[in-house]
Amino acid sequence: RRMPAVADSPGATIDWRRGARDPDYFARAVLDIHPHPGQRRWLERSSRRENALVTGNRWGKSFVSAVKVIHHALYRPRPLKYDGAGRYRIVTASITQDQANLVFDQAVRFIRRQPRLGRLVQSITRTPYPRLVFGNGSVVEARSTQNRGEYLLGNDYDLFIFDEVAFESDPEYVVEEVIQMRLADREGRLDLVSTPNGRHWFYRR
């Protein structure tokens, strides 16, 4: 539907169309990284309107979420009826700005390692919050969910990655009353990502 208009490096052959439907191939061929089996399953299967990833520490949640961020930013997977608007918005969010920045910063590291991806980026800014803009209209931001999602109000998103959601003090309100409303108009996707934190709202979800 929308292929990156960049020539590959000498000797490298990338099937960009395969990359659209196969995020594990995209990770290996474009980002030059090799997700472990659990990460591959997540990349391949987390395509519903709402997805949940619960792992232990050091599993690589931020790592695999950053792969998904770049994949979605380049290919913009969503119903075609929304594609005419041009922009495609992704947010990595968490209970603190520092935590939200982890996925964003990992995505930036992936991009800086690959010149072919760097040429697709228009700008990377850090104030008033981290923001990455691609030439195809995709925008990636990192935002805090503090004050019951106050900093998310007035925005809409195509992909929302909520990192460490199990540690959110009022997750039901933030997810149901704030985040879902930000996704509704665009049929956006929500990834709830976290290490466990007891049998509460996220455990039941």
C-alpha cells in the first residue's frame, strides 16, 4: 500500500511487501535484529484492537514494542477509509515520562543504526515531549499518563502502547475513559504491556 521510497544499501535485498505482512521478517531484514521466539509470537499475533503482553523482567518488552512502533510508522496498518487523512499517530505511554521514553528511545536507536531508515525521518525533537516525524505523515510521541491521562486529552491515535499498565494507579479510568476515546474515531489499536503486579484490574483484563 505504501512502500518506503529508499534504495537499499549495496548487496542488500529487502522484500518490502513481505515486510508489511511479516513483522519478524521486517525486524531481521530492515532493522538487522533477531527477536526471540516469544517476541516473534507477539509481533505476529498482536493485531487485534486490544492486545495484552505480560512478561517477566528482561524479556524485552521495550525492545519488541519499538520494533512494532517502527513497523507501524512505515506501513500504517489501518482501514483504508482512514488513510486519506494522511497522518498516522503512535504514542508510547506510561505512568511516568521516563518510563514512556524507554520505547521511544529504543525506536530512535534502531533508526540511527540503519541509514535507510534515517532517510525516512523528517525530525526528532525532545521538547515539550519526545516526538518523531516520518516523511510519510506518521508521528510517534512519548507521553505520560499522569493525572488520570490529562496529557492525552484532545488527541487521537492509531496505535497506543501503554507500558507498565499494571502499575497505573487508576487503570480502569485511564484506559476506558481516556485512551479508548482517543482510539475510537480511527479504529486504533491498544497494546497493554506490563510485568505483573498482583490480581487487580489488569490481571482480570
